[in-house]
Amino acid sequence: MGLLLEGITLGWNVIGIVVLAIAAIAARSVALAGFVFDSLIEIGATAVVIWELAGSNDRQRRPGLRLIGFAFLLLAVYLAIQSTVVLVLGFHVSASTFGIVWTSTTAAVMFLLASGKARVGSGLHNPVLQVEGKVTLVDGLLASAVVLGLALNASLGWWWADPLAAYVLLGYAAKEGRSSLRNSSM
């Protein structure tokens, strides 16, 4: 059941990358673009967890964790630069109903998957699946932050809400990057 939940997460994120990339380009949204990159990293993290559930050892897992850590740190740098440029230049993104709908759906799916992973991980006494459930929960929360930024832009014209939502992603990416690198050296 744990592998099934990870497989659903992987499939959703793969489809989501395409859908979100289209929405990000159409709206020219830094928050949506950041969520695309975050989804790419989450695919890598899910692959590492699937590998773990299949019985890999620590030596095999470390390179994967390092790559995920560096990818998160690169995402943080990208978001810091892009969001700051958008704010300084006063760039106004387009409203993205499509982005709002997909990202809202993604948040709901991630919350359901997180709950399932927590329940199954606890039942199996599998701390890796339980931790991955927390990562999936955070992914749902990040999707919610992006939706909020997009919705405030679309409904109230608060153009600056989009790059502020990207800063939320930046904070998460920096934290997870450091954590993955720290865990890869243990």
C-alpha cells in the first residue's frame, strides 16, 4: 500500500508538471513556475522513498539525497532572484483561473495522500513513509500558498501576492535543501 501511495504521488506530480508549466507560462507567474520546479524535486524525493521501500541501503540513498538537497537549494536561489526582480520592477502577472483550479486540486490530492501515508506508515511502523507523508502534507500547504497568491492577484489585483507566494516556496526549498544535504552525510 505504501508503494501504491508513492506511485500515485509520482504520477500526479508528473502530470502536474506539464499542466503547471502551461499555466505558469500563460500567466507568467513566478509562484507557479516555482511550484513546477518544486514538483520536479518532489518526483526525485518520491523516487528516493520508493527506492527505500524497495530495500535500498544507506550507501545507495546518499547520492539521491544530495541531488535532492542541491536541487532544492537551486530552487531557492531561482525563487529569490526571480521574486525580487518581479517585486522591484512591479511586474504584473496575468490572472490564471486554470492555475488556480489545478493547484487547488493538487492541494486537495496532496492532503489526502499525506493522510494515507501517515496512516499506512504508522500501521507498517515505517518511519520513511511517515516522513514522506509529512513532505506530502507540506506540498499541499505550498500548493495552498500558491493558490492564495494567484487568487488574490485574480480577484483583488494584488499583483505582488504572486511573488510573495513564491517567497513561501523559497523558504521551504532552502529548509529542505539543507535538511537533505545534512541527512545525506549521516
